[in-house]
Amino acid sequence: MPSSPRSDLAPAWRKGLRRVVDEILLGPLRDIFVSFEGFKLSQRILAVLGYAFILALLIVVLVLELSGSPNLLTYENVDGSLKQIPLMVVIVCSVGFAVAWAFLLTGATDCPPIVFGPIVAFFLLQLMMTMPQEDVSGSDVWICTAPLFYIALIVLYILTRRKKRYWLAYPLVEFGLWLAAMLFFIGLSWLSGQSWSAVAENFHGGFTFVALVSIVFWALSGLAVVDAAVKIARYVIGLLRRLFARDLFPLLTVLLVLAHPLVVFVAIGFGGSITDNSLNMGLLADGMLALVLVIVMLLLLVLRRWTVTAASFVLALSVVFSVFSVGLGLVFGGRDLSDPLGLALGELGVLPPQMLFVFLAGYSILSVGASFANGDSKGLPRSGRYLLVLGVTLLMICFTLFFVNIRDAHTGEPEGLQESVDNFFAIGLLVLGLPYLGWVIWKEREDLIGRESDFEGVEPVLGRLPSISRKWLVVGVVGLLMLACLGCLLLALWAPPPS
């Protein structure tokens, strides 16, 4: 005896609910881990060490947040302003700096010269910034040893470039060599006779180079909102097409597309003044785009081209425009829609603000870098990719930790790193996200609505309804639409006035 639609619907909704929970709660955690498949024991140990160092840095951030950052150092910035930073932050960031570059150099030696060269050039700039001041005894030792180390690094790479199997067999040994060399220079910076304020000033200059490079990353991170919008649209289309038969899906889409602008404008009415709320600005843009889609849909209906594919595409655009517009409003309002985990933690206040910001910085890099590290190619082998990702993550966390703890010596105001990151993210979303979204809509429509082959042989949960003619279905849709309009009108009349 065939099962009833209701009995099929319950497992489908439970399966969908489990999938949503899995993607929202567990997915973000899985995205930050590199796959160990094909790794040797030494490579797995290095990867675990990298994640352990990252976790240790986050614990230090929490300790500093709870301790109130005592023992402040005062130093002069390059612009002549006086800055203050806790001594413990300088110590932790300098050690993290050494560990990060040990990972980066270990990974760089497994890469071709076109990758190795820029990394080593950037390393030279960073290393020079840790040089002790000229009027201390340790500066002579640094001047004698640093050039030799740099030359040895390049010569060693040239001699072993065609014999990578040697280093692949002993990555822990190579990592230990680079770490020992970096700790030597960090210790020389500490014990050279210069003050801790001078050490803080040197690392401020060194991490400034990282800030310049990070601008590109934060701008490109804005594209994550577009990817999230596309994934949500595809999931919605796939779910509805598996629930409703081909003759029901276009009619349902008509109702959803017509209801979209009504719901948005009622939400704006409850939200207050449009000019005082960045979220309402996003909703306004969403409502205007929804009206354009209504016009497009009506034209397709008049031309009798309202097929399942056309309905899927218009509904997908409705979802994408909604997520993108609201996301843009949230970003300009100081929130990041591309990271649901971070957004939830921020709203719930689970973590201290400083730790949350450092955590999100590391999470953003790992979530992007993990997919890169899991790839493989002749030019960029996996043996180097995962080490580069771990090194960049550690370096970015140290840079973030350093700058979020800087305060003006006179006013006590923070450096404003978080505001700068939010601005670059918003600019990237607006300047890069719009062209990228246009490209997806124009060239990658299957990413929005899925492939037809995905729905072949799928038996919809709600199949055909032979007892109801198409005419009565149309009447029902129009009736529901009129009820929705009446409800929106009543809500608008009884809505509280904007404050």
C-alpha cells in the first residue's frame, strides 16, 4: 500500500531540519580543519601542533581579557603619537611571530620559486623590523647573524629544490631548525639591552606590514556573503522542487514572489525610520528588487514562458537579492552575515568582545585556507599548502591580538582595528560582491537552481491533485494573495509609530 503524502512529508522535514542544524552548528567547525588524508605521521603531528598553537593563542587572549592587561608599555609610534600596550601581549605576539614564520618557511621550501620568492622577501622585511636599536650591544650580533641566516635560507632552498623528498621525509626536523633560528632572533631582540618599549615599537612596525597585506584578504572576504546567498537559494529551490510536483511548483512560486515585497515593506514599517537604520536600508533595497522581479514574473506569465526553470530562476533571484541586501545592511551596521557562528556568538555575548574579534579573525582565515590546503597540484603541493595556511593564520592572529590591545597613551582610545576591518569588508562586498553576483547570475545559473539531472526520478512529496483543476488553483493563489494584502494593510494601520 503506497504511503500517504503526510507520512512522506514528516521524514523529509526531519531530514531537512537535521541538515540545517548540521550546516549551521557543525559545518562551521568542520570548515576550519585540514584533511589528514594521505598525510604521514610527521605531517599530522605538524598540523596538530599548528592547531594547538592557535588554540593556545586564543586562551592567552581570554586570560588577557580577564586579567585587565596590567604592566603597560609606552612607546612612540612612527607618526609621533604615544601608544600603550600590555607587556604580556608583546611577549606572546613575538613568540607567535617566531612560530608562524617557522610554519611559513617550512611550507615555502616545498613550493616553486614563484611562491618561495615573495614569501622570503616579505620575511626579510619582517625580520628587519625586529632588529634591536643601534645604540645597544645586541645590534652588532643581529647584523652579523641575520644576513647569514637569510643567505643560508636561499642557498639551502636552491640546493634542495630538486630533492624535496628529503625534506618531505623530515618536516619536523626542518620546522625545528626554522623555529630555533626564529627564537634566536626573538631572544636577541629581548636580551639585547634595549627596553621593552623599544621591542614593542619594533613589532608595531613589523605587524604594520601584515596589516597592509590583510586589507586584500578582508576585501575578498566580502564575497562570502554572495556565496552564502547562492547556497541558501539553491537549498530553497531544491527543497521546494522535492516537495511539490512540477504543476504545483510554478503556482507556489507566483505566490512567494508576489508576497515578498509586501512582507518586506511591512517589516520596514515596523523598523522605524529608513534613514536611521542600516538594516532598513537593506530591506528597502530588497523590496525594490522584489518589485522588479514581480514585473519580470508578470511578463513571463503574459508571454506564457512561466516554466519550472523560469520559476526556479526568479525565485532563486528573490532569495539571493534578499540575503545580499539584508547582508549588506548588516555589514554597514557593524555585523557580518557571512559568518553565522560569529554573528550568533556576538549577539549572545558568549565571548568577551576582544576574544571574539580575534577568534573570528582566525576562523575567517582558517575557513578559507582549509579548502585551499586540501587541494593539490604540482606547483603547490599539499605538503606546503597546509603549513602556509597554519603560518598565515598564526601570523594574522598575532597581528590582530597586537593591534586590538594598543591604546592611545593620552586618551586611552583603542587603535580602531575592528572598525577598519568592517569597512574593508563592506567595501569588498559592495565593490567586488556585486560584479561577482552578476557573474553567477549570468554564467553560473546552475549554482542557483541546481541541475535538472538532480531532480530526475525524484517523486515529490506533494504530487498532482487531480480533484482540483488548474483554474481553481489559480483562484486559490489569488485569494491567498488578497488575504495577504489585507493582512499587510491591517498590520500597517496598527503598526507602532517610528521612534
